[in-house]
Amino acid sequence: MLAQEQTWFGNEQWKSYGIQMMPITPSSEERDDLPWIQEMLPEFNASCFPDQNCKKEGWSILVHASQASLCHVKEAEVAILELPESAFLAAGGNGHSRTNTLWWIATRNCI
């Protein structure tokens, strides 16, 4: 049997990870447990950042939200502040706002 990692809207690995994380809301804490984030983030990150479309289309927002969940809060905050507003209006950013994403980052349980 052959398994493929893709979505109906593209076969980029970052789309497969990102679509599972949409949207980022308070209930995402129940959906996205830390062991899962720790497991998937290295591959999500590695597939996203070499491809400029990941950032342009807003999927990197979800990478940065995941980084914050693993207590890389400052790194995530800086990255979100550097994104163009258009990233929040594109496919991967749709449903997120800079304000909502910064709220998510600021409310992670990190010491």
C-alpha cells in the first residue's frame, strides 16, 4: 500500500502540517498537545522556510505559533511582527490576524 502526504490544494509538506493546525484559537491547546508539536515542528519548519511561498501564503504563521508553544516565544514574536500584512490575508494566514497570533504567543505557559 502506498501512502502520500498531501492535501487537495497542494502537495507541499508544510500545507499538510499547516492545515491540521488551522485555526489557532483557545481550544487549539486541547487539539495540539506538546508531544505532537515537538514531533512535527522540525519537519514543518524544515519544509516551510526554504520555500518562499510558505511565508508569502501565511503558513509560517503556524510554524511560529508552534515555536511559541515550545517556549521559543521571543523568536516567534519577532517573526510574526516581521511578516507582511498580506500573509495574514493569504490561504495559510486566513482566519488569523497579527493580533490573534501575538495573543497566542504571549499566552504560552513558559517560564
